[in-house]
Amino acid sequence: MNKIEYGTNVILIDEERGKRHMTKLREGLRFTTQYGFIEHDEIVKILDGGIITASKGVRYRVLKPTYIDYIMNIKRRAQIIYPKDTAAMLMEGDVYPGLNVLEAGVGQGALSIAILRALGGKGTLTSYELREDFAGDAARFIAEFYGEAPNHDIQVRNIYESIDGEYDRVLLDLPEPWQVVPHLEKGLRQGGLLVCYLPTILQVKSCVDALREAGYYDEISSFELIKRPWKVDGRSVRPEMWTFNHSAFLITCRKVEKMLPKVKPEKAETPEELEETYEMPEEE
């Protein structure tokens, strides 16, 4: 699986600055850089992780792109969910093979790819996207990195209006997910998990309020993730001067049987009352 082929993307990293470039290999084309050029026909002759030299003598490491490489290097018109949040959404949403998953707000398709990989070809992914152009872009990007996905259905529709079917997991990347909550009464199975991705805390407040008011969600949790890189270089071991700071808030919860109002427990008998009603057994 480490062979480089035409029609696939590769990552090229130059030895001078360590800059990463992603390019799709085509027969007869060349990759051009400030350090000269590299023929695509030469790149396909080496293996994943190999080295190739540009025309001006600078060497490049050639790698097959990982999910993070691909997502962070694609040209996009829609904002993506960053990998640190995508990983948490899959784990908190407990996405595994065999589930029927619904997502809404497809955007560029970054989360869709991650869900499809987690499903492993078993189960289904249904994606609702309001904008037809975003749906088309997402379908192309998913096919380019993931390949054919017969278990994936992208629908151009507004989830605020309705949901068809019943799902094990629902993942939302929408401005107003609280508008979806009424549809989840039938659209999300009891015991199923909901995960929402929201940029601002005011959106989080509105969504959590709607979930609690609905009465059939428990274990509601809201959080954000911060990634802090470290520099480890000889005797220099310290945090980097920058971090992957706030990108969004995540809300997770589980759908349960609709909870009824709390019942006040009956007053327990006091020790004195127990003594008054207790009768000594007769001796035989």
C-alpha cells in the first residue's frame, strides 16, 4: 500500500523550510516550486516516505496524505470542522461500524469523511446540506480522498423543516441546532447520541436550554478543546509560543425516555414512630 500512483494526492516537504505542498499526480505534468520542478512521472517511481530531488538540487520528502494533511490542504469555500474537534465528535458520539448516522451542515465534507471511515463500510451515513453548491463540492472531495461510498447519501434539504427516518447518531454543524430538537423526538432513537458543533457560547446556551426543555435528553455536556504543542529540540523543551486555541464548542447528550416531573418522596418513619409500632414476639 506504499506505492505512489497517478490520480492520487501526495504531500511534498522541502528540506530547506519544511513547507508542505499537496499536489495531485498526473501523467506528463510537473510540480513547480521556487527550488525548480519535479516531474510527476518521477514521483510515481518512488515509494511513500521516499525522497526526490527538484531540478535545483533541493530534496523533497514524498508522503501519501493523511486525513489531517488532506483536510488542512484542500482549497475550500466552506469552513471545516478541524481535526481536533472531529476526533472528539466521533468519540463522544461513539460512532462505530453498523450504525445509521445523520449529519447536517456538510460544508466541505471533512466530518463526512471521518464518519465514513469510522463506519468502515458498515451502516449508513445520511447528510443533509442546505446549499446545493456545498453538497456538490463535498461529494467531490469525499470521492477524491475516501473513494466510492455506496452507504453515503447526500441530500439537498433543510433539516430545520423535517427529518426522514430514525437514526442511532445525529451530528449537527448548524447555526441553530435547537430548531432540530423537535424533529429528533422521532428522528433519533431512544438511547441514541446527539453531538452539536457551535462557534459561540450564546448558541450553546440556546441549544442546551432547548434540550432540557424537551425533557428527553440526559447527560448533557458542553466543552471546548485546546491543543497545546510543545517544542522538544535538544536542551530546549518548552511549550510552543502558539496554540490551537478555541475553534468551537461541542455539546453531547443521550436521548432517553421522556422524564416526568420529580415526585416528592414519602416522609420516612422516625425511630420513635418505629418503636411505638413495634411489638415484641411472644415467647414459645
